[in-house]
Amino acid sequence: MKSLRPNQPHLIIVVGLPGSGKSFFAEKFAETFNAPYINTEKVAQLAGCNDSQASTVVNYQLDELLKTNASIIFEGETNARTDRMALAKKALGAGYKLLVVWVQTDPLTAKNRVTKPARNKTNRTLTEDEYDRIAKRFTTPNATEHPVVISGKHTYATQVKIVLKKLSSEHEQAARTAIIPERSTPRGRMINVQ
């Protein structure tokens, strides 16, 4: 497996409507790059606890993983912009960069994926009312969050190329803006060569 080790570790938050393909992408991405993956719904399922208890466990797990300086894939309490802002603050405080990956799928397809038991292979089946309540709470990422948008209908190979392109462009930009030491001119004056 490859390792996801950019110059600065990333907290990669995967967001989207239920049934958009978030879990599929997040699991494959974490597997591809041997990165820790936190999924609030999976924690609740495995621990047999409610969302509030799962959230407490996930926050503890995230705090511990942020100490590792390894990039982390996160899927969970991120439907509202305020939730994502709180995660961003925590990540930045730990020296991480934030990357929001927005998995987009048209609402009808997403709803069909999670409300029809035959189609829903990975997560619990939602009622249409549950889906509507969650979808109503979802706040689309705005420009200040600099989301990477991928289609939940595309193949993983296409999705990962888009995300890696964003990560590599950040790396190139950081390299270009690196501080170059000032040098002396023949007369002893200092100039900046940026």
C-alpha cells in the first residue's frame, strides 16, 4: 500500500448527502493510502451506542490520531458548516491542513441508494423521512472551505485522481512560496529573490 505523507498532514473530511458515495470513497481512499479512517456511523454500529455516545468516542479517537501527524480520513458529523468549522479549528490547532471532499450525487439517486434495502450494501437503510431530515440539515460546502468536488457516480479511479491533483497542487504551491533566504548584492545591500 502507498502512504499518504504530504509535507503537512491533512484531515480529509468527506461530506455529502446520505447515499452519495461518501463511505465508498472514504474507505477506498483510506485503504489505498494506508491512512486512518474515522466513520461515526461505523463506531455507533460497532459499539452499539447512540449518535451522542459515538460522537464522544469519535472525538477522542480524532484527538489521539491528530497526535500522529498522519493524514486522516474523516466521515461523520459534518453535515453542517458549523460542524466542519469546529473540525477545521481542531485540525489547524494540531498543525494539520484541512481538505473537504464533497461527494456529489443527484438527490434522487442518493435517496434511492439509502432507502431501498436491495441497493444499500454498506450502511443502514433509512426511511424516506430520515433521509429528508438529514438532507435538509446538510449545508453545501462554500467557497471559503475550498472543497474538492467529486461525483458519487464516477469510478474510484476517477475520484482519486481529482483528489490527488488537489493535494499535489497544494504541495507545488507550498514549494513555490517557500521562503528563499535573502542574499547580498555586491554593495552589501540585501535583496529578496522571491
